[in-house]
Amino acid sequence: TEDDTQDDGNDRTPPFYFDFGDEGQQTTATETISIAVIQTDAAINPGNSGGALVDDEGALIGINVAIASAGSSAEAGSIGVGFSIPSDVVQRVTDEIIADGTATHGLLGASVTPAASVEGATISGAYLADISAGGAAEGVGLQVGDIVTAFNGVPITDATDLTAQVRAAAGGSDATITFVRDGETRTVDVTLGELG
């Protein structure tokens, strides 16, 4: 598919439930949602998603979007683990919305799976399981079987890491991908497509 998603066939219940809304509803995703976030132990409670995460000087670090809860009921509450979208991603998205009325998200044009789940795996990363015809990955010569280990210098340890980093980038932006093919580490520059 062209949505850079992963499908590892794992139907286990996730260890955490997330509060994404202002009504304190805890939900589990019916589809995988991969976004680059900052983990924080700052107090985030149901109802204040969308608030600012700031440092000790008041500088914006991110925007709070979720908390983890150890239980499946609303009474379980926060376990002190929160997640925020990084401020540089927030700035890019808000600038695009102000200028164009909508924001873009990057598209690599490859389906990925955790490299560790591939038989005989010796490294971690995002294994390219399928390459979309006409997509950005195909355009720069990435191939099925390549294992992406870094995206713009950010280490990639599994499929979720890569998907989150690609989504955080703007559609049409340039990125540098480090990957391993036949035991050799290579680097390629790519112009991302745009998630429709």
C-alpha cells in the first residue's frame, strides 16, 4: 500500500490506553496511528489535551496530546506518562494551516514491518516489505528487503519509528534515509510524497 503502515499480525491488547480528547475518554486505536512524540512525566490529565508543554524558562517544547493509563476504565487514570507533539512539528503544521488552510504529511511510498520480525534478522530497523510504483522510495532506488536504520539522522529501530518520522515531515520535503542492503550501509536523499 502507499500509506507506510505496518501490519505485524499481532492482535494482542496494547499495554496502555490513551486519552486523546477533551472528554477524558480512553480509547485504543482501531487503526495504527504513528506520530513522533515527546514522552513526559509532566502532569497531563483528561481534558487538557492540546495544552502547552514548556520548559523551566517557559519556552514551548510541545503540545500535549495523550496520556497513558494502566487500565481499561476511565477510573484508572494517568500513570504519569504523557505524550506531546514536538514544537517544531507543531510550528510547521500551524504555518501550513495558516498559509494554505491545510497541513501536509510526508509519504515514502513503502509498506514497512519491523526488521526484527524478519526471519534471520541481525539488525533492527524498518524492513521495506513493499515498494509502491511511482512513489518516493522507488524513485530513489529503495528496494524490498532494504532496512532503514535512520531518517534525517534520527535512529529507526522498527517500522513505527519510520512511519512516525515520515508523517512528521511535510509532504514534498527533502529527507536523508540511511539503510542497509546486503550488509552494506548506504544513504540516499529523497523528496517525500504527500499523504492524500
